[in-house]
Amino acid sequence: MLLAAVLGATALIGCEAPPARPDALDTLRAFTDALSEGDAALAAGYTDSPERARDDIDRVFTALNRDGAEFVVQALTVGGSAGRNGADFTLGAVWNLGGSAYGPREWVFSTNGTAVREGQNWQIAWRPDILVPGLQEGEQVRFRPQPPDPPEIRDRAGQTVMAQQTVKMITVDPAHVTSPGAAADALEPLLRPFDARLTRAKILDTLSSGRGNPVAVTALRADDYAGIQGQLAAIPGVTVSDQARLLTATRALSSPVFGVLRDSWEERQEESAGWTVELVDVGGSATVLASEPGIPLSDVKTELDLEVQMAAQDAIVDVAEPAVIVALKPSSGAVLAVAQNEAANEFGPIALTGLFPPGAAFTAITALAAMTEGLIMPDETVLCPEEGIYEERRVANPGEETPGEVPFSSAFARSCNTTLAQIALGLSNEALHDMALRLGIGLDLETPGLTTLTGSVPFSESGTERVEASIGQGDVLTSPFGMALVAASIARGSVPEPVLVAPTNGAARDVSSPSATTEAAEGAEGVEELLPLDLALTNALKRMMREVVTEGSAAELGDLPGLIGAVGTAEGDKSDEMHGWFIGIDGDLAFAVFVGEAGTAHAAVDSAGRFLRPLQN
């Protein structure tokens, strides 16, 4: 009914008094119904040339949208110029060419044709232009999206992070190479400097995957290609073509967030694109039938900071083990940097979604929980034995230092696990879970442009479980992003809502705000129930974290003014697998460093120093 309202009801005209429901109209309505259902074979059956009609209809459906057409009979004249056994008709159509940011892409048009009575039946005299205006034999219909001018992705200072560039696609045709081995031998030294994964074996695997057909081996930036253009041209079977791609501003820039930003950018381009429908003749010349412009797009502003991002990348690039750094801005929740080295990239986006035991880095949460329940304060004297059995869990301290009887702040600064294990025995079963949640661990964050996991801290069911959880072991798992969020929450006094794509307006929010787009993880309290941290106790924790840097387990960072932090070494899935952590706060910069299978936390602490010193200078 809606389509009839758009295109108009059927007008029936006859030179002689026609029957109330002529057979021609029945045939035309059956034909338009079949077209609207996307059934080319059924529609073609109502024509005088079913095979040719079916081929023509199938080609148009393939070029446009098989399920997008809605046809109706707009007008029918029986007799007249068509003769006593003929009928002239007009069809109306609305063709939905897909959705967009501004609504459905709809092409509205009308076509004309003739039906002929053969005995008791009516048939449509088939012509391609009954389906598409002006379509002739041998011509093709082509639908082309018309994307808007490509916007750039920028950092918080307006610097270009990603932009569309022309790349050179390097393709190899196995039918024209001297041999696959010879092609791989020639390509490896040229391409591997730009992508270390392009070994001879990898190139051979790529060639064989094409099963004799040409295959794309890699894409090079224009500047990189210029230096080896002549050498590539001399390799038999190698061809080069241009292709537009969204690339980072420099090859040095690398982050797991760039893939998500690229996907979002491409989706935005597609949704905002205009469209054109063309007729293409046998010579390739195109005639525009209909078109509609797209929506111009502004540049995408992110909260990334290229200076911080590059400092993070440079700090871990030479670390042999998988290493990551995540940096946030506590005052606003801005995601400033997410960096991974090549070893970490082999395991996917572990900076954002990798879950690992946090070890003693978790003791910042334990200490705050213990102070909140009134069990301990920084200046109270505690014991820090070398090792001990707490409930059923043997706990030992990292390193060789056992300070003995010291203030709690000193035991914390020296990552004294035995002290924290003893304190944990006095905690309530929910204390660590609740405090971790108040610091961001266990929240299911909905951050536009990011997919993240913060981790989980289950409720403790026994003293042994509390002991294990207190030192970041047992069932406690967190991600580097989650631990960076912990540091940001300590700095801010509440959990900031992480932001990657800059909001168009509005102030920064806590995730404890009911209006925040965040939900608690399954089984956790609603986000609106999260309470800000106690200011006095949080400040006490910060002083303890400063002591970690000035005279504790991260004393090599003591030259960095104002830095506070926590150090952790955690047992991994294997008994001999030890991960290193450092979480830190430097003014309005909160971050987490994770180095997997490092054996100790030294690599994480050293990486933190390499990260911060260029920024402070």
C-alpha cells in the first residue's frame, strides 16, 4: 500500500469496454510480484522470451540488490496503439540500494512496455528496458557507491594519526615467474625490510595459496616502493597496481587500537557514501541513470597523544619478551596510548583484552581494601618474613630482601607478599572483589572504538583464596588496560570513563555516574552503585606508592620527580612462567607496563623509565 501511494494506483484504460479484471492486468501483477520477490525465473516465465529475460533480470539483480526492488503496475491500456490483442503498460519501481547514515538509498523510476495476448494468455514482450530505464541488449547496469572525501583520524592535538594514502599492491602471477622459488628469493630481500614477516617461506606459502592464480603478496607505501621500483620491475611475474588504503601517518606508528579505528572509519565512509547507477555499454562507456550525493564527513578526533604513543612504543620496541604499555589521562579518561611490541603482537591485542595474574601490582588494591576495613595504616608496624604458610598457601617474597619488622608502608614499598598475605586473613570475603570493582577491575566497559576486558576478582570463599587474591594470584586476572584503569582511578579518586574517540561535547564522566555508558560485569553491582574512593585513604596509598619509587622495589625510577607506582611479579599458567608488572601515576598520566614471561619485574620497571623520561624532559 505504501508503494502504491508513492508510485500511484493502477490506471486502467481501454478503447473498447474491457472486462472488470482483464487478463493482462493479472499477468502484469504476477510479473511485478515476482520481481519484488527477487524471483528472476518466475518473472521471466511471464514473458515471451523466458531464457533471455531470466539472464537479463539476474544480471540486474546481481548488480543492484535482488531483495531491494518493489514493482507495481502504474498504468495499463488495452488495445489502442498496441492493437486489439495488445496492451501498453507502465511499471513503477522503488529500488532499495542499501542503508546509509541518512536513511535508505532509494531509486524511484518508471518503465514502459507492451503485453501481447496469445490465445487465452497474455505475455510480456520482453525488452531489458522494462526492468531498467534505457537498458539495451548487451549493456550492463552498474551500482557505484560515492564515498565522501576521506577524513583523517587525528590525535588530541590535531596531529594526523591515520589518513587515506595510495599504496602499491605487489602481485605475483605464478604463470609468468621463472619459478616460485626464484620469485621468493628475489622478493624477500626487497620486501622484508618493510615487513619482517615476509620471509622466503611466507612468500612461497602465499604463492601456493593462489593455486596458480595471481596473488597479492603485500602492499607498500609509495615512498617505500619508490626505492625498489626498478628492482621489482625486473622480477618476472611481478605486477604493481594502485589501491587506496587508510594508513598510519608513519610506518613507525603501531597500536592495536588502529585496527578498530580503521574498521570504524571504513564503516563510517560506507554509511555516508552517496551512490550512482550507470548504464555501461559494450565499449565500457558509462551513462548515469541516477545519483545522490553522500554526506561530507569531518575528521575523526581521538584522545590519543602521539608523543605519549611514540614514547610507549620506543620504550618496549627492543624488549625480547611480549611487552605492552597502556596510558590513560585520569582527569578525563582519555586513552593516550596503547603500545605493543612485535613479540606481543603475535598473541593479538593483549594490551586491551589479554588477561594475566597481576601479582604484587594488585597489592595496591589489597592495601586500600585493608585500610578501608580498618585493618592497617601505613605507619603501623608489620612483619615481613622471607616466606610463610598462610592457611594452605605458601607465600614467598620476590628477591632476597627480607626487612623483618617495618612500617606497613615500607613492606608495601618492597613488595612484601608475606605481609599482605597475613593482612588478607583479616579481610572480609568480599573486600578484594569490591575494592577491585571500585577501581575498575570487573567492569564491562562500552568504549566507542575499543574492545576491552578489565579482568575479574571473584568473591573469596576461604582464607586461602583471600591470601592468593591479595597478592594477585589464584583466580585473579587483569588486563594491562585494566591495571592502567586501576592507576587512573587511584589518581582520580573514582573510575574515569575511558574515551578513545573524542566526544563532541560534554564533560568527562566517572563510570560511577548513572549516565555513563558502562555496565558492571556479570554478577557485579550496578555501576551507579560504585562509590568514590575515600580521599584520605587514597592519599595514604599514594604516599606508599611514592615510597615504592624512592626506596622500594622500583628505586631505579627515583630520579623521576612525582612518580608513584606499584611493582608486581606474577606466576603465569606454567610454574616457571613469571610475568612482570609496573603501574604508575605521574601527574595526570596513569599507565601500566606488562612484560610477559620476563622472570622478574625488572624489565617492566626499566620500560617504565624509558617511557617516562622523554616525556618528563
